[in-house]
Amino acid sequence: MPGNTFGKIFKITTFGESHGKSLGAIIDGCPAGLPLNKADIQPDLDRRKPGKPEDLEKGLTSPRQEPDKVEILSGVFEGKTIGTPIALIIKNEDARPEDYESLKDIHRPGHADAVYDRKYGHRDYRGGGRASGRETAARVAAGAVAKKLLVHVTNNAIKIQSEILAPTKEEIKLAASAGNSLPGEIQLTIINSPAGLGEPVFDKLSADLAKAMMSIPAARSFTLEPKDLPEITEDSSCGVQGGISSGDPIQISVYFKAPSSTKARGVQGRHDPCIVHRAAPVCEAMAAITLADHYLRNKQAQLDCAPL
Amino acid sequence: MPGNTFGKIFKITTFGESHGKSLGAIIDGCPAGLPLNKADIQPDLDRRKPGKPEDLEKGLTSPRQEPDKVEILSGVFEGKTIGTPIALIIKNEDARPEDYESLKDIHRPGHADAVYDRKYGHRDYRGGGRASGRETAARVAAGAVAKKLLVHVTNNAIKIQSEILAPTKEEIKLAASAGNSLPGEIQLTIINSPAGLGEPVFDKLSADLAKAMMSIPAARSFTLEPKDLPEITEDSSCGVQGGISSGDPIQISVYFKAPSSTKARGVQGRHDPCIVHRAAPVCEAMAAITLADHYLRNKQAQLDCAPL
Amino acid sequence: MPGNTFGKIFKITTFGESHGKSLGAIIDGCPAGLPLNKADIQPDLDRRKPGKPEDLEKGLTSPRQEPDKVEILSGVFEGKTIGTPIALIIKNEDARPEDYESLKDIHRPGHADAVYDRKYGHRDYRGGGRASGRETAARVAAGAVAKKLLVHVTNNAIKIQSEILAPTKEEIKLAASAGNSLPGEIQLTIINSPAGLGEPVFDKLSADLAKAMMSIPAARSFTLEPKDLPEITEDSSCGVQGGISSGDPIQISVYFKAPSSTKARGVQGRHDPCIVHRAAPVCEAMAAITLADHYLRNKQAQLDCAPL
Amino acid sequence: MPGNTFGKIFKITTFGESHGKSLGAIIDGCPAGLPLNKADIQPDLDRRKPGKPEDLEKGLTSPRQEPDKVEILSGVFEGKTIGTPIALIIKNEDARPEDYESLKDIHRPGHADAVYDRKYGHRDYRGGGRASGRETAARVAAGAVAKKLLVHVTNNAIKIQSEILAPTKEEIKLAASAGNSLPGEIQLTIINSPAGLGEPVFDKLSADLAKAMMSIPAARSFTLEPKDLPEITEDSSCGVQGGISSGDPIQISVYFKAPSSTKARGVQGRHDPCIVHRAAPVCEAMAAITLADHYLRNKQAQLDCAPL
């Protein structure tokens, strides 16, 4: 049973293989009336994209060139959403399947190749197909729409910010030059979240944030942290009580394993020595999608005070 | 909360406005290993398409030219499905928004213009947007994939056939020449359906077929008919017992109201005098999607006889 | 894949076999703050219940005595809903499995016995199990909560009324005395429905009402009728345009086949000669659940005019 | 929008407030043919239950007496499941609302009282209502059914085992005697999981396990661990690759905050000094439910080799 949809009301469905014609996302459930255009989406895609000259120079990312230009195919009319599905599409312009042809019959260690073969029988072996980190571009595009919605409904108050806790850029450069890879950790802080988000008992905000983060490739650990405290104590509200946001800051951290494909291990292709720099906007996007979904879900918690 | 997805396991999500850049469908849940290419899909799209020269000559459809060429963006590799979302896209090449510009501030009688305005506040007024019959092109494309799946799993035995019960082509020509429109009725017969399809108690096969048909624009009535009998008697199995298919033929009829936009009423644009000829492949598509979904849903009804 | 849940936000899940210990419904998604107690539910259950003395006397129902007393196990505190699941339970007190013991290895014609056996392998043969009309008691209980919600939010304006179009009570008495059974038709009229209910494109209000009605045992046909008109014309709004309610009256009709178990056919047990009298409150309940669900779904269609 | 259901095919819905009449779970989607009776469920409930004499003596749990006797109301016939909803119910026999009456207008620090009041307006203040750890009894009951299913389909091979990493019983006794509370950590090991479980891209097995664990009250951190290794390295498969189980052991750890209600803080009622002993069977239950659901979901990944 398929698993390419996230969210219950603000629902995103992503599609597209790493080396196929294009990838994208359908957002079904964005309310009508939200101002939206490509310029709201492109900057986050640019942050996620590999091969930025300054990063290449620093040895921080792979040299794969992905222009990652988003196009809005539907759901927006005269600059505002109309309540119909928003289709976002990104063409794959620098797919080089020939880099991967040699991997056709090989299961790369640490990759999903073997489990995909076993589960599906028939697999797109070019660059990981759907298991590739490239799929996250669609999440980032959809996340930008979620951010726009949250910014609108909080009157510009909400902030979703990521910080890379480890490793530092210098460490990554060293690992890259040695053909190695490194794990890393990202901290995400959400300021001025609406209160009341999260649905007892399974769809707690913390539980859905955990799922959102752990669905990102290479994620291995999720922690809901007490704000401004070095350790988790019984006093900490963490901005989430009983699975419901209190309006206080929410702070989480996500740990990512080191990329499995490295030159030191003899794996060809264009790979990142550490994914935290590219994963950061993906974490923000998934947090925004989770919050936007719960913002809409929360609208039915209470009856209006007086009958209509 | 959005309503652009149909099905629980073989799930289709459609997107696209009548006069937007393109429309399409994402199928999430088609199993891996199904042979599939564009040639499996295009013939059904051609049947649904308006403006076929022979039909125009006969006054049966509107002159709008929609090449309706489908493209498969993902989910298929080396000629077979790989278990990932299948994105199907159709470009709108003959959209002429200027035909509709005059309707910007008008609510056409019998159309969804007024209710969309009230529900969403902001609306794509060009040709009905999502409420247009054009949206059904995406259903037909997805339905062709469902048919392919059903044909495969039944070893080519299943047949899903539509017949137009009323009106005859001659009647439609007369109505068209007078600038009028006509209602109509389609009968759908499913031969060699797998047995066991339908889930008690709400997702009966008959209930989901009813929803599928009644979701087609202009549908007004649905009947599960006894096969080969003029009336419904207590003996009739109708191929569905207690909401579950028995393997016997299933026969249903669907009634469509007459199109509301007619020249006689002074409505401009390119409109059909009767929609049954174009609705027939849509009915077949929705039946195929419903059956394919229930075929997959039925796989969990029983434990395998012996533990794995 | 299971099918015992109806609705997306106002979600009901029913459980219980005809001759098991009890049956019931869980409503997940009723907003907090709705006044609710048993007295809101019992009257509808009493209407659906068979064996009322006056009906027995008239030969209209089976003599099975089902007290059908509802109990509210959760979700209500100090007379109002609290936003948590509302569990409703009804004990089966007059289950007489011995009446059915002889049917253990028999598939009654016109019943779901054979398809259940084939689908599930293992079946509760006592009185139809889940396929029994007894399951609808749980729908009626949940429907009473939906009605309470709709009455509250429309400030007492909404009316959901059923009328039996055919057959008349005299006809049923005649059929019963001859050991026969009869089909029947119910007309449902909804006055003062909120406008804007129904979600394009698959979850049209008309499509979900069709599913709701066709999920009732023995339902065979569904029609969305033009109000106050003998036939369906192109002008008719039917209170639903493009699948969305306009606020005008909605009128539908539902056709039910004749019960398959009759004395004339030698089937033992306590059976109804015609089900329309008992099906009428079930139709009302399913309509109320469908409307309540869409009322809540509609809350996200538009952004609030100004950001919060 | 409600959040009391977990799972897509093996779906559980729980209901019941801490001090209401009863609580329970409906399992919709358990295949027919699974041997099942109360004795499969009661032992896990007994492990979760507070107030066991040996634990009381050791100061490990609160003195609240909850017999927690499960009853199966539906879905099982002659000792085997029949594919219909399985209703499990547990009566609340030792609810002492008077202990909590004084808390009616108080928001206990570290509890969900304030966020519930704000979200729902109207709240069951007796012992936390739905936010109470008592709700997890229903999860444990449903989890026992999931375990039975997994044991059956793996031919008795699967093991889902929890171990308490911290704190030791001695530490808890000390904290309890001082009126304090402690956080704790549980490690869960799954041996002989079926391979192929997990659905790209959002419903990765690791993501759904994270959600399952983080939905347990007081959970604060989730880690997918490399088996038998003190730290996460790039080589580790963790039994889950690309979100899909490989068949290798899966090891996870879950961190729980210290209970907020303590005597040292002046909070009355019967409370646990540390919840890990009672949380351990809940972790196992949620893992079993997650795996059972994904076992059934995986059945549609591939077409059968040959058409039926």
C-alpha cells in the first residue's frame, strides 16, 4: 500500500525517480485565497540544491548540477490559490544515467538497492530511483507553500529555523578530501507556532514531527528538546504538552548517518561527504508541512461558541 | 478538506484546471511489475476527446480540439511499473480563455460557478476550472492503467463495457441543430470480475461504484441492475451480494442530466449537446479504478492457509 | 483492507455481529462542546427497532425483540462532548443463535453467506453476522449524534426527513400474510442544509450521499432528484451544483430490493416482509453523518479573510 | 480532525477517558482465520498494569488497582477472527474521581491540562482524561492481537523484546521514597521481522516506528540504532534500509521524561515515580501494531509473477 502522501488535510503527494523525466508534488488541501507564485518556492529549492559554486569550492557538496526550476501547473489563478490541487513540477535536467549503468546488477552497501529489489522485483537502478535524496526536492517545494500558509495565518510571526550542530564545514572538507563521509546533526527551532496543534492520541504534534523527520533519507534519531536547556527534565514543556503545542518555542534535533557512497569505498558517482547542509531545508520543509496540516486539522476541535 | 483522491490502495489524485497549463493524475499504489506504456493509455483518451471529425460532422460533440496526448513522467522503468507513483500528464493545448472572459462576473445557470465562488471566494472562471468535464481526461488516463492491471490479474478475462441506452445519435443531432441539449443514460457491464471484491460494511463494491459514478460531472442517478432482467426482483444477485462481488456479471446504469450550457440559452463557448458519448469511457475508467482498488484491498481478507 | 469506517473528519467506525455480545459505533471527530446525552439517541433507535407492538399487529416487522438501549461509554463529560472519541454501545439481548444453527452449512439464496465464506474462509453464520441489517442500529445511533451537531450549527434550521414512497402498509400486510416480501422506495428531503458542502472532484456531496445510501443493506438505486419536479431536467439544481450544496432543498430517492428470506421460500428465522419502514431512519442517519462530515470538511476551504 | 486511529490496514482506534466507564480499542483490518481469545491478550495487560503487589512493595508503581480485564465484543467466532472489526473493552473499576475533584480548576504543571482546555474548551479533568497514561491499556490490548498475527505469519519466529536501559529499580525506589520522579530509557529489539516492510517515501518503517513510539505519553526521543554497536556509523544497516526492513534485527531506543506529578511537588493522586516499567509493554505493543500494519501493506508491492 502506497506511502507517497504526507498529511491529512494539507496533503502532499510526491512523485518522480532520481533520473526520470521530472519530479514533483501535488498539494491537495491548501485553502483558497493564499497569495502564491514561483518566487515563494524557488529560494528554498536553491538552498537545497547541490553543486552551488561556493559549496563546491569548499568541498561541501557533489558537483551534480540541478537547476531545480519549479513550475506551478495548477491550483493558482491570478496570483492566489483557488482551493484546487497545486501541482508543482521540477524537471531533471542533469540526470546522467550512464554514471550509474555499471550499478545495474550491484547492490551498493548501505543503500536501499537490495531491499527495493526484494520488495518490488523491478527497480530503477539509476541513482537510487525513489530512494535517492533527490526526491526531497519535491518536499522542499511543497514545504515552501506550507511556510507561506503559516506565515499568512500567523501574521508573519512564525519562524522555522534550522542550525547545523555538527559537523563544522572544516571537518566536512577534510573528510571529502580523504574520500570519506560524516554523520551530522540538525537542530530545528519553531518560534511563535500557533497553540493547540496536535491531535490526541496518536497524531500528537511531537509524533507527527518525529515521523516527518525520520522519513527524510538517512535520518536516524529524533529528539524533542527542552528549550534552552542542556538536558531533558521533568519540568520541560518543550513547547508541546500532551502532544499539543502550547505556543511556546518548539526545539527538536535530528541526527543523520554518514552517506554510504564514498570514493574511499570505491563507489562512483557524484556524492555528498555529509548531507546536513542539504538536509537542513528539508527538515524545515517537513516541519512546515506538519504544522500547516495540524493548523487546518485544529479548526474542528471546538464548536463555534454560538450556533451559526 | 480536499477531495481530489479516489481509492484506498490503488489511489488516484487528479489535478489541473480546464484552462490551465496542464492536467494529470498521480497513481499511488499500482504494484510493481505491470507492463505499461503510453500506448496503453492513449486509445481511451482518444475515445473521450471531443472534436473528433466524425463526431463533429454528426453534430455529436463540441468543436474544441484537445489533442490530449498523455506523457508518463514517473513510475515506469524499462516498460514496467516499479511500485512508485505513476505521474500522467496531459497538456492543455487548445485552451481559449478569451472565450470565457465575458463570464468572469457571471454565474452560468445550471453550472457550479456560484457554489464555487461561495465556497472558495477566489475562482478560475475560465471554462469551469476544476468543475469542467475536462477534468475527466485525467480519470480516463488513470483508468487505462487500472484496466491494464485488471486484465493482467484476470489473465485477460475481464471485460468492462459501456453501452449508451439513450438518447440515439439522431436525437442528439436534432437537439444540437436546435441549440438544445439532452440528458442520457449509460449502461455498464462488467464480465468476469474477480470474486470477493467489496469491503463490509461501508465500502461495499456497490457503494463504491455508486460513488465513482456519481462523482462524474452531471451524473444524477445510479442503479445496480439485475443482469438480463427488466426489473429488480428479490432473486437478483446483480453480481454483488452483501456488497461483495460473486464473480457473476455486474450491470449498472448511470443517468446524466442534460448539459446546462446551450446556444438556445445564449451561452457562448464550445459545448456538447449531450455528454453520454464522452461520459461512456469515463464511466468505464471509474469502474476500472474502483475494481482495481478493491482487487488489491481484498488481498488481506484472509490469512494465508499456512503461516509463512 | 477494512471498510468499517465512514467519513473523513466526522468519522464513524461500527462493530459487532448480529448475534454477538453487542454492537456499537465509535465517532472520532465530533467537536467539543456539543450538548449530548442518551436521550438524543434513543428515539431514533426506537424508530429503527423491529418488533414494535403496533407494527407486529400490522404484520409490518419481524417479532424479534431488540430493546436496543444505547450506552455512551466515552467522549461526553458533564453533558457535553469533549472532542475525544464517542463510544456508543448496544447490547444484543434477544439474539437466538439456535434459530440459525441449522443454517451453519447452508448458503441462503439472495444473502451474502456464500460471498462471505469465499472472501473470509471463516464466517459467523448466525443471522448474517456483519451482513445483517442489525448492523444498521449502530449507524442510527451515530447518526443521531450527527443530527444533533447539524441542528446545533444551523441553529435548529436543518430538517432531514424521510418518506416512504412505496409500498403502502396495506401491501406489506398482504405480502406478509402470504409469506412473501416486497421491494420499496424511500424519499429523503433535506431542508436548510448549510451551503458549500461537498469537495471537488471525487467527494462531491452527491457522490458521498450515493455511497452512504448504497452502503445500506439491500439498497439498489440512488437518485438525486430535482426538487418538486416529476422528472430530471437540465434546469434542475437539485440543491447540489457541481457536487456542492447550494443551500436549496436536496431531495434524493433510494430503492431497496425485497428481502430474500421469506416463509414462502422456506427460510426460518424472524424476517421483515419489507424493509422500508426500518430503513427510513437508517437513510436519515447516513445522510446526517455525510452532511456533518462535509460541514467540518468545508471549514478549510478558504483562508480567513485576514491573517490571525 | 481526529487522531485516535493508528495504522492504514491493520487499523486501531482507541477510546475512553481515564476515569470514564470503560476504555477500549477497535481493530479494523485483522485478516480472518487468526486463532484468538482473551488469553492471548490478558498477559500483556497484566504486565502494563500498575499496582502489582511485588511492584508496590518495591515502590515501583502507584497503588491504583486496575484489574484491566479485557473482553472481546466482536470479530471473533468459534476461536478465530472472521475479518470483521475486533472490539476490545476494558472496564474502569477503580476510578476514583474524587481524588481529582480538587484539580477541576487547576492546570497541573508538566501536564496537558492547559493545552486541552485551550484546544477543546470543555475537558474531563479527572486524571487527565484522554491524556492519561491509562489510555495505553487499549494499545496494549490491540498490540497483543498484532503480536499474535505476526507470530502466526512468521511461523513463531518473530521476537519483539524490550529492555529497560535506565534507571535501575534501586534508583526508582530511592526517588519514590523521596517523593521524586525519574526519566528513563527503553531499548526495543525486533528479531526475525519479515523483510520488505516499509513504504517509500513517507511511510518508511523507521518513520512509522518513530511516530508509534513518540505517540506514547512522555516519550521525548527516538533512535534507530545500529545493532550491536555503541554508535551509529555509516555501515550500519540497523535492519532498515531506505526505510524498508531487510530481515536483520531492528533495534530502537526510546527516551521518556520523568513524570510531572510527584509528592515533592505537592500533587495528590496515585502516580508512578518512573514510567519505564509500565511503558515497556506499550512500546512492544506499538511496535507490533506498526509491523502488523506494514506486513499487510506490503502484500501489494508486487504483482504475482503470473496473472491469476
